[in-house]
Amino acid sequence: MPKTYVALIQTGEDFQLLDISIGGDGIADPAELSEIRIPDGVDWRKGVIINGRGPIWLYAFIVHQCHPAVWVAVMDPRQGGVVVEAHHPNAPGVGSVIAVERFQKYLRGKPV
């Protein structure tokens, strides 16, 4: 079982969150990629905001896995959720920023 996992946080809004957690020593191992799964229950008709600390290669892997979503954003603590993929005419455009205030309440005190 990988020490790196991704949790789904439903929001009841037009997006959901995927929250990255790395256990153990806090260092992700690339060998785990084949074992890391996007949780069941992701609604691909909504946007996905990826949050949590992790290496760039892990974010790249998760963004790729989320390609079926209407849009995908990655969290930047200085700006908010930066949209990096948009697959629907009504989706926020690539480069749009989803304000931290829109989703921080769903993280239950976790740092963004």
C-alpha cells in the first residue's frame, strides 16, 4: 500500500477537491505512482482542484488522471486554484484563478 494517497473532498459546488497526503517521512517515492489511485466518486462533470504538498511529478500524474473532469486546477497558496485544463465551454478558462476563500472551508484547517 502506498504511503502517498489522494482523498476526495466533495463540496456541493461546481468543483471538488483532491487532497494529497504523503505519510511516513513526508517524501513521495516515484515507484508508488503505479499504486496511487484517484478515489472513487469523483464527479467528472465538475471541476477538480488539487491541493496538498507534493513534488511536481506527482501533480503532473494527478492532473493527467483528472483529464476527464470539466476543468482542473492546482493549488498555489499565493494565488488560489490555478486552472490548468478546461474541457467545456462553461469551464473557467486556463489561467483563471479560483479564490482560496471559495474552497478553504472544505479543507478543515489544513494548510493550503
